Amino acid sequence: MADNELRTVPVRDVWDTLPEDLRETFVTRHAAMNGRWVEESPDRGTGNWDAMRPVILQKAAYRALESSVARVLTLAVEACQRRASTLGELRDALRFTKPLPLVDPDAPLVASELTRSARPDLLIENGRPRILEINVGTRIGGDTVTSWLAEEFCRLCPEAGFYPPPSVVATRSEALLRTIGGHLTQDGPRRVLIPSYWTANCEGVLLHRTRAKRGVLADAKRVGLEVLQTDLADLSLDAAGRLLAAGVPVDLVMVPWTANESARIVDAGEGLAALRSADRAGTIKFFPRTESVLLASKSVLAWLHEDCDADLLAPADRELVRAYVPRTISLGLGETAAAPGPRANLVLKPAMGRAGKGVLFGSVASEEEWLEAAVEASKDAPVVLQERVEADLISMPFLDRESGRQVTVRVPYVLSPYMIDRAVSDIGVRHSGPDSPVGDVVISVSKGGRSNAVVLTG
């Protein structure tokens, strides 16, 4: 099936289409687990409510999601390349103020590097994915909760024929091998470094950070990689400019910190300088590269719509962007575009942000609050106005772990496909819980939402 044809496939949860006896069996078996899943889960989450089934997608819908998201990622990089030729120019164009200590501002924009690892957030509206943010980052903790949940749901009712998507951990390991490729300068083990480091929080308390989880380490070993975990302060260079971790040569570095964390790194010695020098000399590879976080700015989505309006995209790509990316405009980058609709149908968001912080729905704000938020927020950093999405709802059974009470409610949900080299693997899910706020709110675990996973059928 061609990509253009594939993208017309609706993306819908198919739980309600399953035979009633199969659904009852699924829920009954989950209830019989009596909370053991939560006790064994790598991440328990918050609250007492457990979702009793996954989101279930047809394989064709899963591939349609991959096709559309992968193309939007490519178009997003092209939008950046129209506005900047170097990473420094892109950082300035986006008014990105957080430090990126490993980024060479004179380096060109390389599409394959900017899209190496991404986890967009999207809602489904009338069966169509609507990409709210590209959400590129450098966290490499493993994301094993999503894989674990998908596998456990499939084991719960094997006669249903469900199967998990490819694990993001395994997919990432394969990508590490591709990234190293012919880069090795000598025979021997292929070594991947996950640097640990110290940060100081707002109170000045030192925290030691090591992001790798057991699942990441075990899977790297599966594909023949040797993983080193060494403090930044113990990094150095040999005479050839090759990176050494506690004296051992390294082929690739998995960068585990966010832009916020990199601003608070302390006691790194010459570690950051060694990483920069090895990168500039071309003796080391990064996965992912830290500049990929620039693509996470929601202003890039606004650029996509600007380029559609200017007829800079091919007709099929214009149709794709307008269908899959809610209309978005930037405030604070010098634009003069009109708001993409009345206030009640808009959402104000920081161009760079997470966990719903700073998000304001026009439907619940007064005119005065709205104008003040837009003006004040864009003074310090860009914000965007984004078209509000009317999310599809799914029927979700829940179990209260303490009382054993079961309820079924219809909830909105966010899909977060893990994209490695623009191929989808696991899909994380966040959806509202029985006690979550209703209406125009951010679907967040911190606000009573629940984490879940996607399984496949067909």
C-alpha cells in the first residue's frame, strides 16, 4: 500500500468491536491479578485506578500512524532548513535560550540527525492523528514501562491474538549499531558510553544522574555492544583525539540529559570539553545528537503552516500538514499572522515546555486573562496559539486497587509513538482516569491521568 493511500486508514481503538465474551474474559482476568501488575511494574504511577485493558490498533492503522508522523518529521526539518543553514542560526531563529553545551553552532542541519529519536504527542480526532508537538529529546532511560505493559496485556489473553509493537529498547539498540556503522577505527568491542553526572537543583543540593535502566543495558549486550557508565569527570582524549572513558576508548555516546539538566551540571571536570573535542574531530558518534531538541519547539509546527500558506510544499504535503497538524502560529518570533480561530477554539502553549506547564485553554480563560497570558508569556520566550482538537473518546474499564471496584468510563487519550530513525516502535498512551478533571485540560499523569500502552491486532 502506497504511503498516500496508507495515510487514509483511520486510526481508531477497536476494543468496542471485539466479541463481548472476549472483552469480558480480558477484564475478568485482569481483575484476578489483584494488583500484582502494579507491584511488578517498572513504574507504578500515581493513584489507585488501573486501566484494565490497552488501546488496541489494527496493524494497518499502526502503519498509517508511522507513515504520517515520519513524513511530518521530515517536513519539519525542511521548514527549519528554509530558515537556517547552521544550528546556531536555528537556535537564534527559535529564540532557544537554554544551553546546549555539545552543539557546534557552525554545524549544518542534518535531517537524519535531527530525526534520529522522537516521541511526538498526538490526539486522535475523527480517526485522524493530530500532532500537538514533536517532542524530541535526549532521554534514554529505556521507556520500558510501555513495552512491559504491552507484553503483559498480550499474555493476559493469548487467544485474542494481540501482539506488542516492536520494543523501543530493541529498536534503539539496532539504531546504535547503524549509527556506529563503519566509524570504528580499530578492531575490538563496540563500546557505548552513557555518561553519569552531577547536577545541582534549585536548592543547591547535588544529585547524581545515571539514566540507563537494566533493560537498556541488557539489550545493548544482546546486539554485541559493551556499555560503559562513567562520570563526565573521568572522560579524556587520547593522542589521536579519541574519547576515553576512564582510559577505555569509546565509539558512541548516548547523551542522557535534557537542556534543563545540562544547565545544572556540576563537577564535570574536562568531560564536556572532551566530548566537544571528540565530536568536532569526528572520532565519536552521539545518539541522539543534542541539537535534535531544537525540533521540539512548537514554533516549528507554526513554520509548517506558514510554508503551506506560501505554497512552499508539494500539494500532497500541504494536505498532510493541514490534516495532521492543528493550525499553529507563533508569538514572540516577529510574526504578524492572525489567530487561527476564535479564542474558545484555541490553546496557548509555551513553544518549549513539558507536562502541560503554562498551557491555557481559551475556552476556560477570560478575555483579560487570555490577552495578558499571551503578551506576558511571549516576552520571555516564544509561545504558540494552536487550534483546539476535539479528541475521540474510548471506553476504558478501570479497577480501584484498594476497593476492587470496577467502573467503565469514556476517556480522551494521547498517543506517543516512539520514533527511531522515523520508524515507529512502541506507542505510549496517556488517558484520563475516572477521577481526572473533565473538559479542556492537559491529559497528564500529574493531573490524575493513567499511563497505558498500545497492542496490535490484524
